[in-house]
Amino acid sequence: MNPETKLQNEIMVKMSELGCIPMRRNVGLFYTQNMIPIHIGTEGEPDIEIICPNGKVLWYEIKTKKGVTRDKQDRFHNELRKLGHLVFVVRSVEQAEQIYNTYVGQTT
């Protein structure tokens, strides 16, 4: 498993523990059993959509410490922000939790 996928899984577990519903956003070209190509998702959309208590939604683009976003990701993220969405590049479980606490708050 690559480091970004591992981090993404750890963040999804943490968000679940905080009472959220994290949803992995698969994007790309996939093939059916009959080798028919299917395009899924929108290129550039964040890796995880996190449905939180109190009606909040967070969007997390997961990157390792040295990872950088691509131009299509930057453009898509900016469009979401223009619509009032909370979009973040997240590099650790701790950062993911800090963002949650800042924008959603403690809901215990």
C-alpha cells in the first residue's frame, strides 16, 4: 500500500471515530469484466468527502509531506471554495482532526 493510501485510510478511521461519514471519492478510468472502459468521478475532486455532525461537510485532499496538488486539483478545489465548501490539503491524521475541531467543533 502506498503511503498516501495508508494515510487516507487512517484519516477515514479517525473521522469515523469522530462521528462523521467519510466517503472515498474514486476518480479515473476503470474497466468492466468485459474490458469496457468507464470513467468515474470528476478529475481533480478531493480524495475524501466527510459528512460531519451539524450538517457540515469537509473535503480532504490527502497528500504526503512532500506531495503536491496538480493543476486540475487546484482548479476543482477553488471552484468548491467559491461555492462555500471547506476544502483542505491534509498531510496527517492530527491535521485532519485539528481541521475537524476548528470547523465542526466537539460534538460529544
